[in-house]
Amino acid sequence: MKKKILIIGSVLIALIVISAKLMGNKAEVDKRNKTNDLNFKSVTVNIAKALRQEESARFTLVGTTAGKNEVLIQSQGNGEVIKINFSTGDYVTKGKVLAQLDDRLAQLSLEKAKLALSRAEDDYNKEKNLYSGKASTENQLRDKKIDYENAKLSVEQAKKQLEFMRVAAPQNGYIVEKLIEKGSLAGPGSAVARIVDISQLKINLSVSEKDVYSIKTGMSVSASSSVYPGVTYSGKVTFVSSKGDQAHNYSVEVAINNNQLHPLKAGTFTSVEFGMASKHNVLLIPREALTGSIKDAKVFVVNGNIAHLRSVTIGNDYGNFLEVLSGISEGETVVTAGQINLADGSRVVTINN
């Protein structure tokens, strides 16, 4: 019985192996037939020549906007919040009182300091008269003067403590976060609000090692965002990091002036175009000729009436055109439309010679 089962199992395994082999052979035949069809059946394509021309070295990077001045407003006083004068989203000007703390104790301290100053001033004036009449010593006069100066300092200190009971905006800007409520207790360092000035924005970028050496502080750039098609913002490079991360990317900051008609918000994706002053003679092909990704770029090169698939190395991006660093030569013809129907060695008919 066992022998019979083993024989049946062996037959089944053999059948499975044979079936897999037959299916693999059929797939190979189909592939060859398809390749032969592509090789011997002409495919209609559009073409263009790889040409050299003078271009400014340009490249575009995407970053995120941030307020050039973003400040966390904190209380310097100590007491109960008795009044709030702002809401999230409000635009406030520098000096506007945003929150008022209970200042009754601070007022009393100021009044007490003023009374002490008045008494110290009277004592000092009396001592000066006594000293003038030779009824007092120089040391006694000096002590009264020190008391008087200390009293003046106490008044100034009390005034400052009273000012601290009002939390004011340190700059113009929008309130983007409210961090305190009426009735809560505030102390020195308590967060009140976050304010951001977006009249100017900075764009934070991560730049590869290949490109960062072309970027200098003070360089002019242009920025744009998909939220306002066709609108550009002028700016300058304000910071280039001297140290890269482990992936060899470097932090770069760009400052741009916001546009009153088309204002960008902080946190918006923005494209920044860097244009170099010097021009370079570069070999260009239309972007449409590219097959695959920029990192694994390939193009179909037409020689006679045969298209050959060839790997190329892509350099700078010039919008509708790409720089080719290696893989093809000036004057060679590349396919710009119809690649989907091509294989390496396909016959082609060009329609835009």
C-alpha cells in the first residue's frame, strides 16, 4: 500500500514539474514573439536631437515657509489673569496689552515706595542744611544720600513690577496660539500666546551636497507656491549651514517678502528656484524623452530606423529640458513620443524629421 502511494506521489510531482516547464516555455515564446513583432513592425514616434546651448545653472528645491519672527509671549508678573484682550487669529501691533494681571498689590507696593522716597528726600535735604551749618558730619550726609538713592531705586523697581502685570505684544503679527485664560494664575515664565510676523517669511530647505556648494549667503532667489499659480516672491539666501547631516544634506534658509495681494501663510510648501549668474554650455534633451526616473534615466536613441534603449546620466533640471552628463552625444536623435510601444531594437518611423 505504501509503495502504491509513493508511486502516485511521484507521478503527481512529475506532472507538476512538466506543467511548470511548459508554462515557462510558453511565456518565453510569447515574449520572443512580442519582441519580434516590435522589432519587425515599425512604430511611429516623435524625435528630437540632443543639442548644446548656453544655460544658467538652475535648480529648484521645495521647502516650508515659517514666520521670520515667531515669538512665544510669556508673563513676567505674578498674579491672577483678570482680563484677556485677544483671540486666536487676531492681528496685533507692538505694545498692545494682551493680558492684564491683578495689580492691586503692585499698586500698593508702588505707593509705599513713593512714600518712602518722599521721607528719604526730606531727611536728605535736612541733613544737607545741617551740614551747611556745620551741625552734621560728612558721613551722616553721605548716609542720608545713600538712603535717598535707594528709595529712588525702590520706586523704579515698583514701577517695573507694576508694568509686568500687563502682558504686551513685543512685535506686530498674528496670534497663532492662545495659551492662557481669564481667571488662571500666571507667574514669571507662564506662556500667554504665540505670535508670528508673516510680513517676511523664511523658507527652510534641505540641500544636497552636490548643490549646496553653489549656494552663497546673499544670493537672490525666486519662490512660488501652487496656492497662487503664476505668482512669484523675491528673496535672498540668509543662511547656509557649514555642517551636513548623515545623509550629506545641508540646512539652508531663504528670506522672502510676503505679498499683500497673495499672502502666504507659515507652513506652506514653497518651491525655491536658484539661478546661477554664470552660464554653462550644456547638452540638453526634451524632458519627454526620459524613460524611467531621474536616478535611473534611460532614453531611446534612434540610429537609422532602429531605436536603442540607452542609460543616461541627468544633471540640472531646466524645466522642459534636462541636462545630460553622459550616455549620449550632441546631435544624436532621441524619441520624445511613442516610447510605450518600443523595445530595445524596435524599428521606427519618425514623423517630425
